[in-house]
Amino acid sequence: MVRNDPTPAYARIADELRERIRSGALKPGESLEPLREAAKQFGVNLHTVRHAYTELQREGLVEMRRRTGTRVRRSARDEDALGGFIEQVTTEARRRFGLDPAALARQIETGVDAAASRPEVTVLECSASQVDDLAAQLETRFHVRAHARRLDDVDLLPDGPIVATFFHYNEIRRRWPEQLGEVRFVTIAPDPGLAGTLGAGGAGGGRRTVRVCEFDEPTAGAVRADLHAILPTARFRLEPTLICHATDALAGRGRTKILFAPRVWDTLTVDERADPRAVELRYVFDPTELRAIATDLGWNPAPSHC
């Protein structure tokens, strides 16, 4: 999306999706990205994406369903084909299992409810992109529904299990001392795959220079300390860079990789994130600590991790 465009963000997103639907890039019955993934892709918050999807629904281009998400509406011919398929299924259910349509519907409803009955957990973090990613990590590993919440957007801690990072222990203790015992704190560390993303070394096999961008010196120092565990000094030379605006880091030309800490990455536009020099510093949960919490709370592994 174009920076400084006076058109509201939700309208620009709706325009892009509208064009993709009309061109056939998004086909009838195809699902749009879930709100969280779409928000991350467009670099906006969930409410902006929901507003865009609602506009498309009002125009009759999509259907929004609580359980199945948002899908492109089918044409009349597709609806006829779907009706024929449903008739075939109900006929087969009656012939093979003695189920009338009402009984079949109850069986389907029971199966959907079972699939949807996942324990809920809230994930707290200060960075929008990071908290979305951490919530996604939980849902990928365990059969849970994880709600991502930025600390700045929370007045009262929600009911139910809460997972936060040790980095925010003091802030949470200060703001909610009575509820501190309800929060499970987990260690996070830079994604070990970051070294591969940055590349093995610079020209001639020397050390690769990486600029590490942050807004303040204490946080920059903490980030640099985190990175030393996965970016050895024999292969990488880290240059901490304090900036006022994320855009400043991408000014000018050059080929040096620029590593953006989570809260700085949040401020980049979609186009800036696409810059080949820009790399997101992604943090991941400590798997051992996460398994301990899952065992304590009775979480089951996600189907892909069984």
C-alpha cells in the first residue's frame, strides 16, 4: 500500500481484495486470509482488516462465518452444484447409515463443535507482530485457541490462562500485582534460523555486517546480547543502530542487511518490509518451558505435532 495515501487503510485493503476477486485470482468458495494473518500481511491491526472484510460482505462479494471464516461467494451455478452435492450426501447417509437429514446435520454439528472446542489462552506482548507470531506458535504446537493482546491495549487481565515473556515481568507485576500468579512467564530467544536468513558471510568469505535497529540504547544492548548466541562473532559483525523512525534505517542505498527488532518492525510499511535489506528479528518460545506449561494446563498437542 502507498504511504501517505489519504484513503483509509481498510478501503485500500478492500480495493485490493475486490480486484483480486473480480480478476479471478480469488475464486468462488476460496477462503480469504484469517484476520490475524491478513493484518500481519498488510501491516495493520485486526479491526482494520475486519472493516475491509465487512465492506466486501456488504457488497455481496464475500461471506463471513464465525466457524469457517471469510470466503468468496459462489455464483448461482456454483450454488446449484453445491445443492446437488448436498443432496447426494444426504441420500448416501440415509442409504448407508439410516440417517435422515436432521440426524446427519446433528452429526456434522457435533463434529464441528468437537473440533472447535479448544482451550483458550491469552498471550501478552508489547509488539503487535511479535504477539501475533507467539500466539501462532502456541496454536501450531498445541490444540489451543490463542488470543494475541498487546500490553498497551490491556486495562484488565482477561480470565483464563495467560502466557507472557519474562522481558515484561516487571511491567506486569507493577500493573497487576494481584494477578501476577495467574501469568505463566516463558523465555523467548531469537529464531535460530536467523543466521541462515542473513547469509553465511560477506564478500570474500569475511564476516557479514548486520545493522541492528532499535529505538533506545538499553533495549538495543539487550537485543545484541540475545543475538550473540546465534550469530557468532566469527561470522557476523553486529552494528547497533539507534533510530527515531524505522524509515530512516532504509534511507539511501547499500546491500547491508538491516535487522529490525520487533517493535521497530511494527512501524514499517508493507513496502518497507519487502525491501531486500530488511529482516525481521523473530523470537520463539523456549520449547522445554512451553511443554512444561502445556503439561500443567492439560493442553494436547496440535494434530500436526502428534
